[in-house]
Amino acid sequence: MRLRLTFLIFIAAACTPISQPTSDIPTSAVPTASATSIVPIASATSTTHPTMTPDVVATPTSTPIPNADVFPDPSSLLWTRVVDGLRDPLDLQHAGDDRLFVVEQAGVVRVIESGVLHEQPLLDIRQRVGSRASEQGLLGLAFHPDFADNGFFYINYTDLGGNTIVARYQIDTTSELADPASEMILLRIEQPYANHNGGGLAFGPDGYLYIATGDGGSGGDPLNSGQRLDTLLGKLLRLDVDAAEPYAIPADNPFATGGGLPEIWAYGLRNPWRFAFDRGSGDLFIGDVGQNRWEEVDFLPAGSPGGANFGWNLREGSHAFAAGEAQQLIDPVAEYAHEAGCSVTGGVVIRDPALPEWQGIYLYGDYCSGTIWGLLRAAVGSWQSMDLFNTDYRIASFGEDASGAVYLVDLRGAIYRLERTP
């Protein structure tokens, strides 16, 4: 397998150009039911699951690493299957204990405990979830930092009308399962198209709830949602869910006192498919799916003020896209052309204490190619990205458990854990 060590074009050297760009959906100002898939590719919508391949199908790149003092040898790691039999899993989270919780697109949250998939789900709201289009459904999950005490968790789903709902649920203390009647809706965001719904949720180190939204869909952002500040589309939102119900606006949100919608924390996003805070540093990483040429990973260091503009649709990655100008656009820290894949899946920073030499390396992947990269900031300050594994997974998400072990969600129905090779 070919190892690729990439110095990003806006940092050190040119990325590989692409020869035949394609559009993921025709640009149009007219809403349409047509859509790409959940992480755009048509085959992901299949409702049948093929026979699972052996536990380890990820192939480490075998070429010697030229900077062994920077990137460890990926052949020391493997992906081991934990469970299979899931139906279109999209997300994996933990609640601070030994369990894992997996989001299934149709509207079910499944429970994994001690490597066993429970038959009884934590939550089943299939009757409320619209998933007729391939990028709709139950898309994200986050547990309140005080979940052990209050039983609150939050989900992001598209309703039967195709609009985004962010809601809170609570655990029934008798059954230890979620009570569907406990739903409290925080946000309802009208979606003009069926695709680009974003869907990620996470509590930041500051205790606030962050929500990733797509630009509303179609292609090329015809409504200019990414750059507009009068819409919640194409944004990273930030809410205080403890100060009031359904939420309050943190005082330091950039538009808390005007100039834009007060929920907005950052903007200029197209279809952020998975973001995560580094549990070690508090830094923020966002995987933002590109239009038809470039996939990108965005970054904000811990403690950054709100108001970051990641550039869409003025830029796709670090490259000019639409006409217009804006000040202080933030370039991605990693990008790749569509020769290497078609849809980025944002990942997590490795903090597994069992893998000390991998500490601080951010993993991300491509849904179409199955490639998994590592990303780190070199001592000189530039970012380096290297392909680590070539897999046949349909990478829908990465996740962590309470101890820091890293997991991968394969849309075809399986969960894998990153482990050291025996």
C-alpha cells in the first residue's frame, strides 16, 4: 500500500490536483426531493446488510514511515470488530460509564455493554423520524455531562416533514430507558432541501451544547446559508441548556447582542459531518464535506472566541468557489482532492492510555474510499496528514468510550475498536 505524507498547500506544499471534478447534486435554487446519501454516496442507503467480513479488514500502509519520530508505525494497530447486526448506524457515544450507545438512522438508539448488543434500545422514535431521503434520519446524540444525575441526553433528527429537530430526552429511573414522552424540543430548523442536514452534537469543555448544521442542501449553497447570519443553517451553534428551558444564550456567543442570530458560534460550513473536542486539550476539529472537488478538516484551538468563518461557499477547502469577499476566513488544517475520496468523516483525537505513542493524533476518514488518515501539528507548527489504513469500511463516524478507546462506525452494520496488534 502507498503511504502518503501530505504537507497542506496553504502551509507548505501543493496538494494533488484533480482531473475530473463531479458535482454531488445539481446546483439549483428550486427545492428538490433528490439528495445524496447520508455521507454522500448512493449505495449507503441499502437496507440489506452483506455478510460481515473478518474482524480485521483494515490494511495498514506498509511503506516505512519517513518521519518515524512524528508518526508511529500504523502496522502496530488493527481494527477489531466489537459487534455487528446494526441497521444503518451513524454515531457512537458514551455516557461516562461502561456502555456504548449507537444511533441507527431510522430513529433508534442501541446499547452495547460488555461487547453485547442489547435487544432493548435506549430510545425508539421511528414514528417521529423522517428518513425517506438518504441524508435524513436520526443523525446525532450527546449525553449531558451530568447524565448520571439528571438522565438527560440530546438528539438531532429530521422529522416527518424533513425539518431538523434538536430535542432533549430523559431516562426513566425505573426502566433505565428513555421515556419518549419526555421529549423537549430545543430547536426546529426548517430545511429547504433534503440533503446537508449536518446532525452532530457535543458538549464542549465549557459545558455548553454545540450543534452542527448543514447549509440546507441542493448544491453550491444557492441560498447562501453558509455566509448569512440570519439563518441557523451552515453553522456551529452553541447553547446553554442548564440556565433555562429549553436553553439560554451564552453571554460570550459572538452575536448574543446583535449582528446575527444569537445561537451562532461559528459559520461558513457546508455539511459538517462529525465534529469533536479533544478530551485532552479541548481543541475542536470539524470534518466538513465538500462540493465536488475538496474535502476538509477545520480546527479551532481551545479558548478560541466565537465568530470563526470557515469560508463556505466563498471557498471549498482553501480554494475559491463562489464570487464574493469576506475578511479573516479560516483555512482548513487538512484537505484532500476527490482523487482520494468523496466525503470526509470527521473523527477523534486519540487519547487511549493503552496507545501512548499515538497520543494527540487526530483520526479522520473518507466514507467512499475507506481511507483513514492521521493528522498532527508538527513541532515547527505546520500540520501533517498521513494515510494510515486502507479499509473497505463505509465510515459513518468515529467515537470514544469513557476510557478513551477509539471506535469506528461502519454504516453497513458493525462497530470496530482500534487496538494494538497482538
